[in-house]
Amino acid sequence: MTDDQKIFSGRAWVFGDGINTDVLAPGRYMAAPIKELAGHCLEALDPTFAANVQPGDLVIAGEDFGVGSSREQAAEVLKLLGIGAVIAKSFGGIFFRNAFNLGLLAIVCEQSATIEAGSKVHVDPAAGQICIPDKNIILTSEPVPDFLLEMANRGGLVAQLETRLLGKAGKNDQ
């Protein structure tokens, strides 16, 4: 997503409640390079996920997505795999913050369970709207504040700070 792109679309990968950081970034692969770790993301729930996810796809979940340890690799592997956003009923607090720090949108939507696997989903994070056109459904989500959208658009906290403090162009500005 770029600064001028307000609405984006992706295919839904649906998971349930309580997806913890060890399922996202399995501990037994933590010493491996991040690309290898990403290849094992969510494999305990869907062994095909990492191999078949496409850039811009969306992870949809229920309550408490990203609970567990504070490992930032849990958000980093999703970003590396090209996930456009994670939409969940609720998030573990540390995961939520890590996601934005790494440039991954985390969107709170009470009705996330309405979204079916494989559905095409249109997301307007600033307006707090999620549309499932094939079902003619529009869901309400918590709008993502402008400063967090800017952070995600720039590629995360470090890129945003570089842009602001050093006057450098962000990753998505070049």
C-alpha cells in the first residue's frame, strides 16, 4: 500500500481464535534465517500457507491473534510473506505494536468471523470498512489512525523515523 492508496484488496486466509506467536514463528526455527522461518509460518494450522500465500493476501482471525511471547518475528514473517493486513477480532498487545512497527497493518474487526477463506476482500483502513463484494457485505472495523497508517505505508517505525528525522525518502517514496 502506498501513501496515495487508501483502499486495497486481497484474498482471505482464515484462521480461528488464539493464534499465538509460536504458530506464526515456530520456536524450533528461530535460529534459522528469517526467510526460512517464514516458510514455517502457520504450518501447524495450514501446511500450505507459506508456500501459497500471495503478496497482498490477508490473514483473517478471531480473538487474541498474536498472543504469547513478544517475538517480533511473528509479525515480521507475515510481512516478509507479503501479507497486506491482519484482520482480527482482537490482538495480543505486543503483536499489535510489533505489526505496525514493522509496517504490517493490524485491523480490529468485531465481525471478522464473517469473512470466508478464499474470499476477495476490499479494505479501507482509514474509514474502517471491509467489503466482501461477492457476498455484498460491508463490515465495520476500527479505523486505523492516520499516524499508524503513515507508519505502515513507510515500511514501519524505523523507516518513518528516518523520513521524519533525517529527511530521507521512505521505502515507498522512491
